[in-house]
Amino acid sequence: MDWYKIYINSDNENDVCGIVKEAFLEKCFKDAATGAPEKVVAIFVDKGINISPSRDGYLYFSPNCIQHMEILLKHYKSEPCEKPKRKDVCLVISYSDKDAWDMLDK
């Protein structure tokens, strides 16, 4: 399964972050309603983006995000990509932080 990335900069950063949060909350509510969380869903960002608003970079979506955020990924013209390196990213949001980081170590 592919990872996906969306290029973010000062022009689209607020839109992307708002939609990501909304999509992720929707996924969590679905899991809570069924009583069984699905596979790990995680979003990472290039290190340094949150420190410098003028820095451009990427949001990285774990492979299972496509099931929950397909509209977002298409709208922002996501690209399939390699799994990011743990040392290069910060975790933005995840259902399970430990499982999210473990995905990068495999």
C-alpha cells in the first residue's frame, strides 16, 4: 500500500489542516460507533513546518488514510510516495501514537 503526501505552504495550510482534523474526527467517531478501531491511520508533517510558517513542506498520510480521506487526498492532488523517515517528520494526528511511530520503524 502506498503512502500519500500533500504539498503544503502558506496558501493552503489552513484549509488542509482543518479538513484533516475534520476527516480524522469522522473516522474516530465511526470507529467508536462500531466499537472496533480499524487499522492505524496517521498523518505526519515534515519537521520544521510547525516552527516556521514560511517553510513549505509535505503532510504524509499513512496507507489506510485513503479509506477515510479520499476526497481530501484527491482535492489537494496528493501523490503516492515512499514512507517518510522517522527522523524527518513529526506526528500530526493518529488514533494510536505508538502504532503510528511503529509503522515508520517497520
